[in-house]
Amino acid sequence: MKITGTFLDEITHDIPSNNWGKETWRREFEIMKGIGIDTVILIRAGCGRIATYPSRVLQREADIYPVYEDLVDMFLSLAEENAMTFFFGTYDSVSHTKQARTIQEHLDLGRAFIEEAWARYGHREAFKGWYLTFEISRKDPTRLACLRQLGEHCKALSPDLPTLISPYIAGDKLVKDPISLEDHYADWDEILASLEGVIDIVAFQDGQVDYDVLPDFLRANSELIAKHGMRAWSNVESFDRDMPFDFPPIDWRKLWWKMEAAQAVQVDKLITFEFSHFMSPQSTWPSAANLFKRYCRHFDIDPAPYLR
């Protein structure tokens, strides 16, 4: 299986900005299309005081900094030029913000933002789904309530569009007290049961556990997702969590192992976080271009036209 989807991260919470303009982004979409990527997912349309378009809701409710460019419109236009599917990432009012809100305030803000985005962009040809940006690994009541109720709101506005989440595993690369496979299974059986009818696609991140246990977690995730009537994708992380600093492009061999492990449990699609920083020949990381070349040659794609 090839990677056929990628997140788009231009809020740049924990990775450096590439500082690209529209022409560089146009070239990026052409490169992605050329190697088989047909789906792009905006990881979040806003976070804290930063936003990807001049949202009146966020100006009023989150005191966002000035927004000089409408990145959502640009990404939609480029997706349409390249016949790609675009998933709109919602506003993250929970993470990386100093402003305390009640669950009801999170929900009120999230619903208003979703309505604004749908009115502004819902008619666009490439707008084919919603990405609910709250990431969870355990039964976090605030985030679970946000996922459930904001997912219901997306469904009420656009019943035919799929909703996507990308949760993570509380593994030993992330937490001091990692979860066991058995506890992970029990937690996610309950979590997915509560999200039935609201979430259509679940793409677990694959970078928080060691490679020798990853196949077991992938198998459990695939089984649970099928049990609850959802589609299983795999978020094959293209950055390396094993380095003493955050975050370089991953070693090609590790990416290869993870892709094979996901294919073995028969997920429907491989997506990545995230092509533009960690796999693109245009990235600020020189090793991303090397990863791109290794990936292309593995799939008998000539990388030369994309390296100029």
C-alpha cells in the first residue's frame, strides 16, 4: 500500500514553518498528486489565537491574531486543481491554549465555528469531509464530549460527508506509565461505542509504541473499528519519535516497517503526518528529500521530476 493521504499542518504548533507562498504550495500539491496522494486533511483550522482564515467567530470568541491569508481557500483551490479530497479540520479549543473553558463553552464555540466554516466553504467541490481535531488516547470526558457532540453537529449540517478522527495510543514513547494492550482494547471498545453513528473513519497514530508491539495494537484497533461499524485508516507518522529532539523525518526503514504492519491488518487507507515537513523534497529538512527518494524508488516512481 502507498500513502495516499496526508495532513496539512500550517498552524505549526510543534514543527517549524516552511514559510511557503501559493506557488510553492501549488508545486507541493503537484508533487503529492504525482506520487499518488489523493486526500489532504487540514489538521486544524485554528488553535488558540492562531487561525487559517479570518474567522469572525474566532475573532469574537478567541481573540485571534490578524489573519492575512485565507489558507483554507488556497488549500481547497489546490485540491480542486488536483482532483483531491479535502477534509476540513475543526478548531482546537482544548489544546495549547491558556484560556480555560467549560465543556459547554468548548461546544458552543466549536458549533459556531463549524457553522461558519460550512457556510463559507461547504459549497466547494473538494470539501468532502470533516476532521475532528481533538486527539484522545484514554477516556478523557472533555475531549470525548467534544468529539461526540461536534461530530453530531457536522452530521446535522452535512449528513453525507464522512467524519474522521486520528487518536493516539498511550504508549511508552509518549507516557511514563504506558497502557497495556488489554486496557487499550477495553478503553477503545467503550470509546468507539460512544461514537457510533457520529464518527465514520478512525486513523490511529502509529508512533507511540515500540515496533515489536505495534502489530498487536494495529490488529486490535482494526478489529475494534470494524466492530463498531467504522472504517480503519492508519496514520503512518513520517517523523521520528526515537530521536533526542523533536521532530526529524523518520528513518526510511521505520516508515517501511510501519506501512507493512498496517497493510497486514488490512486497513483501508494509509495517511501520514505529515508529508510537507517530513517527506517533501521542498521541506526545510534536507533529510525529507532523501526520505522522498527512498519512498519513490521503493514504489518504482522516478523522483527526478520532483527534485528540481
